[in-house]
Amino acid sequence: MSKQAPTTEQTNLNEDQVVDYLRQHTTFFIKHDYLLNELTLPHASGKAISLSERQVQVFREHRDALQTQLDELMQAAHENDAHFKTSKHLLLNLLEIKDLNEIEYVVKETFKNDVNIDFSSIVIIGAPTDYPLADLNVVPVSEAKAALGKLMDASKAVCGRFTEAQLQCLFPSHAHEVGSAAIIPLRHGELLGLFCLASKNEAHFNSSMGSLFLSYISDFISRLLPDLLLNARRSRVVEEVPSLLE
């Protein structure tokens, strides 16, 4: 008796079945390598290429993608190394300061040679009359809340572009020149002030950039500020006493 011919349902395979079969038989094309040159795939140029040519193309694309990732990692490593050196230099210099006014001077000196940072600022939140001898930007709480809004509630660095009112408060002498900025709160229980860096480049500081080193710096300054602010208020009292005795 002759064997019955397979029906159409038995011989037709769908794509999923073919895929499953090839996944389960990964040596299929090793045993049937002649098929690699018989199978053709469309190419971006419009010319059909063999499966083996396509495989070589995929390998090259993967190689290029890996090279791009490696280049990005190397660039990030160089940037992190530069950030580390800058942070170390700044923190060591901050250890030497004795006066509130020295903070901004040390910060400006640290970043003056950084081609990506054009402006820096330390903003103290408080009553200007408490720090009459301070050269820093001292902003009353009510004015700061009106100008800065939600920035007053930030617990970590906020990077990006800011409103004209915010920039006038943070960088009063350079507000119109700032393209983007990083605003880092200085907290020791309560908000003491803000550590600010800015660039003329609108794209330099963006909302997705890392802020680990900026946080280290702000944490360090936040530990120094309470004693420096207290000493500044005491200096005000010392200055006022002689006038009261006259």
C-alpha cells in the first residue's frame, strides 16, 4: 500500500514554528551551510544579500555599537576623574576657610578654569541685617520663596534652565547670561542657602545629568555653614556694642 501524501495542513509551517525549530536546533546551518548562500535578505540599498553577508553586517553593527558604548564609558570616566580632582581641590581649600566671605572666593577660584562653568554663586537665605559684613548674596526668606518657588523645597541638585526671576535671585550680576545651571540646596536641618553653578551653554546642565559630585560639595559646605553663620552674627554684635556704649 502506498504511503498517503501529507496534507497542506501537515506541510505548511508558520513562522513561529520555524523560529522555534531553529532555536532548538542551533547547529542546523552548520549541517546545511549551503543554505546560507541561497537565502537572501533585503538590504538598505535595495540589493538582496545572502544570509551569511547579512550575518557579517550584523556583526559589524554590533561591533560599532559596542565601540560607541566604550567611547561613551571612556568619556564618562575622564569627566568623573576631572570632577573628582575638582571636588578634592575645593574640599581641601574649604577646610582652610575661617570666614563666611571666603566660601564664595574659594568656590570661584576652584571653577574659574573650568571651560564648562562660567558663573558660580553662594546664596545665603536669611536676614541681610544679620550679616552686615558679609559680601555674599544674602536673600530674605520671603523674597527667596517668591522668586525661587519649589526650588526652596529641593533636597538634591536641580539642573536645567530657570526663570528670569530665579536667575536674578541666584546670579544677580549675570542673570541674562546664564543658559543653564545647577542649583544645590545647602541644608543642615533647615535650608541655609544654595550652592549654584551656571553655564552660558543652555545644554550643559540638564535635568538628566548626574549630580553626585555636586552633592558631595554641598554636603561639605552645609557642615561648614552653621559655625560660619554663627560667627558672622557674633561679629555683627561685636560691631554694634561700641556704638551702643557711645
